[in-house]
Amino acid sequence: NPNSALEWYWPSDDELRDGLPGYRPTTKGHPRKIREAAELILASERPVIYAGGGILKARAAEALRELAELCDIHVVTTLMARGAFPDDHPLCLGMPGMHGNYTAVTSMQRSDLLIALGSRFDDRVTGKVDAFAPEAKVIHVDIDPAELGKVRRPDVPIVGDCRLVIEELVAVLRRMLDEGATQPDRTEWKQTISGWQEKYPLAYRASEPGEALKPQFVLEKLRENTPEGTIVASGVGQHQMWTSQYWRFNEPYTFVNSGGLGTMGFSVPAAIGAKVGRPDAMVWAVDGDGCFQMTAQELVTAAAERIPVKVAILNNAYLGMVRQWQEMFYEERYSEVYLSPDLPDYKLWAEAMGCVGMRVESPEEVESAIQKANEIDDRPVVIEFRTDSSEKVFPMVPAGKSNDAIITDPALGEDYVQ
């Protein structure tokens, strides 16, 4: 009955006066649960804060830092939370997950308490769920009650807005500490984490003369030659992981990527949107050749509207992440992953769309090309970096395996860069 359906959806007079009906989530955490969370934190010997994208959505970066510093707890920041906690902070462990760094992955795995804030225990972070962080109790804070217990049953579930819950948690912790509560000696835990960081840094083998560029090297040079506050957008695949690994995100809202949606072609239109929204900021899109071919045409709009984004294409002539899986787990049965290194001509394509186009093939050219791109502010710039097609993203936790099965780069020897 259409009339009954209309009647069901149509707001009442009272609702029209109070505002249209909609999503009215619980924002304040339950006081008893917050107290229970504080007690767990003060009792834990190996705690880790597992910060997810909800931290950024809740505008909770400052509150997160206050909590971490108050209790001296290390923080991992997921792909969607990069920048929510500064990478240069001594308590920051970086990104966990399938391609997270060894220390971030292993610290979660060995923890006795995970403080999950605005994170969803997705499969890329947990690996094999049954084997994930087996000794850890869990505090889980999320505004969506459906997330609590969906993957991992929390010992203390708290429904609420991350910022409001963290602020109240900090207040309770301060009161408890002022009243004489103490925390365990975590010296051994800190030393263990420091040992992992020293033994298993992010690293790659430097290019030999005449070899193709290393994509990690390109990311390092981009990071070193752009100002603080630069906004970086990425597509999906190897370049996305290298960007998260090798950039240094010290401010929130400086990394734009599609996360679990896996949206290839995301970076160029996302960068254009970021530049329009923040015209004062420098904006770089880091893309792969496969992703770039999906949405490159949007640069016509950027050129026509004088939106001066900058695009770094890591051209390895492959759909790199799929190739990596086929090589490592499917006995090199390559299928539908090869893309020509010369077609299309990215420099000419960029120029045809009204952009400045450049091509870089040797390490000596990288820095000057980036600096030249940074100086151009009246049109988009596209730099094609010819990168090593054999390079893989490491560390890596194989799909469906425990995080204990994390693989570090087997090719590393004495000539690696860290």
C-alpha cells in the first residue's frame, strides 16, 4: 500500500519542529564501561593503542595523543588513520596489517591489551582471526554498535564518539592516578619494541647503476622535498602501501586514500578535490600506471580550472600488487597483469591534457624533477617515474595466515637502505 508506506516515512509534526528524523547515534560512553577500561589500562603490562579511521572522523587526534602520553602507551595507526598520531612521535609504531611494518604487526600480536579506538578489526589487520593477538584483552570504542563483537569479542565494549569517550577516559585515568593508582613497570615491553624496531626496519635494496628506480626511493625523495602539511592522495596497490610506509604523516587529514573500498583510480580525482578544498596546501597524488589509466582524464578538468595538483606515477609496467600475489602464491602463473612500459606515453598524455609532463628514469633525476614540479603553481604536473617492475611490498602477511607468519624482504643483504 503506497499510502501506508508514505505515512511510515513521513515525519510527524513534532519531528518537523525538532528536526528531520535521522541517524541519532549514542555519542557519550557509558561511565561504568569507561571506568572498566581505565582499570584495564592501568593493569596492563603490554598495551597497544589500535587507532583506526574513526579517530579522524571524530576529530579525536589531540585526545588520542593525550591518552597515549598520559599512560605512555605505543600507538599503531591503520591505513585510514595515518596522521592521526604523528609518525615522528616516539610512541608511534606506524601502520599494522598485511603490509604494515614488523614492529606494528608484532606488537599487536604480543600485546596483553588492545585499546581499539575507531577501528574495525578488518581482515588486513587481524590476519587469521583465530590467531590474532591471542593473549590480548580488548577495549573497543566505536560509534557503531554493530562493530562491537563483529570480529573480536571485546572485554570492554564502549559505544560512543571516539573523541568524547577518549576525553572522558583521560579524565577518569587522571583522577585514578591522582588518587594513588599506579601502572606496571613496562620497561621490558619498551625494550622489546625497541629491539624489533632496530632488527626489522622498513628497508629496500638500493638501485645498482643502470637499474630501474626503486619506488621506495622515489617516495623518500617526495617526502623529503615537500613541506610539512603536504596532502597526499593514493590509488590502490603497491604504490598505496609504499606511500603509507615511506611517507611521514605528522598531521591529521594529510593522507587521502580509499582504504578497504580498494578503489583503483582514486588518487587523481581525490587530489583534485583536496586541492579545491585546501588551496593553500601542496597536494600530491601518488599513483600507479594501472590506476592512472582509469581516471587520468580528470586532469583535463584540473588544467581547465587551474587546479595545480601534482601527480607522481610509479610506472612499473604491471598491475603490481596482483603480480606480486601471482609470483609469490600462484607459482608465477601471471595473468592479465602486464602493462606496456611505453604505452601510453605518460609525458605526452599529460601535455595533451594541459599539464606539465616529465619522465624520470635515473635516481639522479628524481630530486630535481620533484623540485621543478613544486615550483609550478598554475597548472597540474605529472611526473612518470620508471620504477623496478620486480619490486615487491614487504613486510607481508600472506592472506589467511596468522600475523606470526609475517614475511620480511628475503632479498635484503648488506646493500639495503633503511
